[in-house]
Amino acid sequence: MANSIKITRALLNILLVSSLMAGFLPMHIFGQDSVLLNCVAASTVGSTNDSKREIAAFFAHVTYATGKFCYIEAIDGPLKDYCDETDTQYPCNPNKSYYGRGPIQISWNSNYGPVGQSIGFDGLNSPETVAKDVVVSFKTAFWFWMTNVHSLITSGQGFGATIKAVNGGDCGGGKSRGVQARVQYYIDYCNQFDVSPGDNLTC
């Protein structure tokens, strides 16, 4: 328990410095009963070092996706089509756009639909909620992480596997600069947590 508390406190210190000063998050999200703190504590699996690496990986992706906590929405998002018309379970609203929003820049109707059902908002008809409600915003990031990424870190597949899960388009020579930037953020966070980044850092 003591180690878990130290990890979450270190995480909060990172957020306070980067997020609050950038105006990305309001102060109330950091309370003892906050969604952020509870989600981080709930995701703690494996050894203390595993937990440190997972938190480092999460914030490496968030730091990259938001331009160091500057952007809550993708800069060129409205110019791109993120509607998968083959997804009949979560059909697109033709008047809405499903580009990247929130800390991890969740995108596509196939994500907005299920995350809305999971955390309690209308993701298909009100995707802009992710950019306007800070609690919903971070809940979507944690939902995506726990659904698609969490097991990759805890099973020891390495940070590279998380890049492929978060944005596979960066892999295989797609955006090598993006991959390297994510890796560097991850290494930097691991250093702050005094933990080795492990193997398999790229994809």
C-alpha cells in the first residue's frame, strides 16, 4: 500500500506541474476521492516497477497526444473523416465528427460508441463532451487504456506494443518521429519514477 501511494503521489506531482500550469485540468480532479486517483489506484497490477512503467507509459502517450498538455482536441481533427461506416453497432451521426479528443485523443465512432455506454455519456451524438467535460475526458482515456493497452504492459510486451495499440499508424515506418517522441517521453517518465523502461520500446 505504501508503495502504491508513493506512485500515485508521484503521478499527481507530474500532473500538477504539467497539466495545471497549462490550464488542461481544474484543481478539483486531484481530490482524495477524485476519478483520476481512483482510476490509477485501481489499475495497479503486478509489481511496483510494473505499476511505475504503466503510469509512465500512459503519460508518455498523453504528453505526446496533447502536445505536452496543450491541446484537448486534435489540431487537424475536423479536416479528417473518422467515421467507420462498416461499424453498424455504433453508427455515425452524420452531423458529428469523431476525431481525437481528450488526454489520449480518442477517435472513431467505434470508440466513441462503447466508451459512451461504459462511462455514461452519448458518445455517438455528443462526442464533443470529451473536450468539454474534464472528468469525462479523463474517463475516456482510462477506458481506452484499460480496454486496449493495460494488459500489454502488465504482460511484459513492452512500450512498443502500447504504441501500436494507441496509434498503430505510427508503427512500421509510418511516423518514425512520432514513435521516437513517444519513446523519449516514456524514458523520461521512467527516469522520474526511478525505474528501468524495459525492453521492446519501439514498434
